[in-house]
Amino acid sequence: MLQRSLPRINWKLWFVSWPQVDWLLMFLVVGLTGLGGLMIKTTELHEGAVDWWQHWLMGVLGLGIALVLARSRYENLLQWHWITYAITNLSLLAVVFMGVTANGAQSWINIGSFNIQPSEFAKVGLIITLAALLHKEPADNLPSLFRLLGVTAVPWVLIMLQPDLGTGLVFGAITLGMLYWGNANPGWLILMISPLVSAILYNVFFPGWLVWALGMGMIAWLTLPLRFIMAIGAIAGNFAAGKLSSILWNLLKDYQKDRLTLFLHPEQNPLGGGYQLIQSRIAIGSGEMWGRGLYEGTQTLLNFIPEQHTDFIFSAIGEQLGFVGSMGVLIAFWLICLRLVFIARNAKENFGSLLAIGMLSMIAFQVIVNISMTVGIAPITGIPLPWLSYGRSALLTNFIALGLVESVSNYRPRKRF
């Protein structure tokens, strides 16, 4: 009886086919995804849910997509960026008319037995669009800057109509990061966010608002044409933002107000809006240095923290793995950001560099805000922790972004010795 030997995989040749892929970046992401599935499993141990398995399954699918994209030439997206932009806006528009509502936001489209969140994929769509436009013309002049802001405004408005405040903030972070890398004057970027800061300071600390408004007038004087008029306009705009903040506050829904204010004093409503944050603090604090161990966290196993497998997954890490495990996760994210900066600096042209900076802005902002809200130093905004929180659309989005950036790394100029 003849025996057929199975074909052997030439691993050396397999790795050579991706000559400049950043394997450290890839391994860090895969490691975080694996850890995420394990932590999700600990939060659902007594519920019989299979979200942890779905997380790993979508991670494998996302990794496959990332590897395919890493072998594909990212430059081809330049000629398709307006089509990408159109698809992004059409998908967000579809959510407005036939989306599914959950947790106070109409952000999902139901396809069969799956809920797809187009706003997550819109992040990558925005990164591709802005990278292509900034590749053609940098944001070093005001007309170009306003055109780019106009392009960003359309999907941002559609997201805020859902309403999805968390994703809207991520859009802002992506735009600011890419504009800065695209040679926009830093003073212009500060002036762009100044009304939001004024809206907070005006009602919280009036002397601080006064100093801020005068500072914005000085920045406008130094960076804008028609110095006197622009300086007066900047001060007046910040004053108007402070006055209008009370009107905007009344437009928010109750759960959004709670998320924005209760992080300061969650004890004011310990059984309502402050409950989740209080329990999260208890969980992270009880982990101490080395953690309670897997499946040993009382807050996690007894489901004291609502929706812990999504936005509050870091509390499960803090309780079970302690300070050491939490710092390990933070170091992993720091290394990911460091590799993204390296790829951006070594890309062969501006388009690839801007793709990497767009992903850096998206990941860094979500990590900072998510971890800050779980420990009580930032409002609860519903932003997931990349690769760790459960969310199929978010996980695939992050892997797609990873694949594009790995393509930038793979096709960068080779070093010669």
C-alpha cells in the first residue's frame, strides 16, 4: 500500500514572501487578541455565552485579511479613495434609515443573524480618504485645511445623528493627528478644539476660561491673516462657545449626561449611572500587584460590572492579572504605537506615511480614553479597547487597518548596505 507524504511547508520561503512586514507589530496584535478572548471568557464563565469564541474566530478571520492586505500594494487605494469615501457615507446613511437601536444609539445594521456597525469601518474609510487628499495637497494653507474639514464633516455628522459620541470623538482624533502630520499649523489645530475646551472651562472654572480665551486670541494673532480681526474673532468664538454650552448640554440625552459627569463623583449615584465605574475601580484595585489569578476575580466572575466584556474589559485584566498584567498590556500598546511611528517615518511616500499615522491616532486615542474611563479619570464614552474588547466590527476594523499599515511596511524602500 503506497503512502503519500504530506507536502511540507517551507516556513523560510513563507517568511521571505513578506520581506519587510513588521512581524513584531503583527505578533503584538495577535497576542492582545488572544488575551482579549481569554479575558472575555472569564467575564462570561457562568453565563454560557460564546462571545470569547467568536472573538477568537473573528481574530483569525481578521488576521487572514491583514496578511492578504500586507501582500497587496496599498498605493492602489489612491485611485479608489473617492469610491471608498462614497461607500463609507452610504453605509452610514443606511444606518440612519434602517439601523438597529441598542444602548441608546442606532449604530447597527442587521444582516441575517449578524449586527454590523458601519461606523467602525468608517474609521478606516476616513483614514484612506484623508491620506489620499493630504498626499495630493498638504494642509499647510487654510483653503486646503477647510476642504479637508469639509470632507470629514459629512461622515462625522452622519455618525452624530445615530448618535454615537464615542466614534465621533475618534473621528476627531484621527483628523487632528493626520492634519498635524500633513503639515497643518499646530496653532490652527488648537484653535479648532478651543470651543470644546471653552465650553467646559466656562462653566467649571471661569478664570481658567478667561486665560484660555486670551491665549486663543494670541494664537490667532500669530498664525492667521488679518491678525486683529482674527484675534477678536477667536476670543468672541470662545466666549460664544461657553455661553452655548448650556444649550448643547440640554440637547444631550440623560445617559450621555451621566457618562460625561458621573466619573467625577460616581458615589452620587452608586446604584445608577455611577455603579459601573465604582465596580470597575473596585475590580482594578483588588488586583493589587500580581492579580487574583484567572477565574479568581470576584467582581468579574459574579458579574458586578455590566458589559464588562466590551468597554470595561480592562477591569477584568486589572483584577485577574494585577498591576503587572495591566502594565504588560500598556507596554504592548506602547510598542504598537512605536512601530506605527517607525513605519510612518520610513514609508516611501506621504500616502503610506499618513495611513500609518491615521491608524496611530485611532488606536492611541481609543486606548487612552478607554483605560482612563475604567479607572475613573475620564468620562464613560463607549469607546472599546482595541483587540481586547468584544466587538466583531471593531475587531475586523482594527485588523484591516493593521493590514494596510503592514503593506506600507512591506513595500517601503529596502535598506542597502
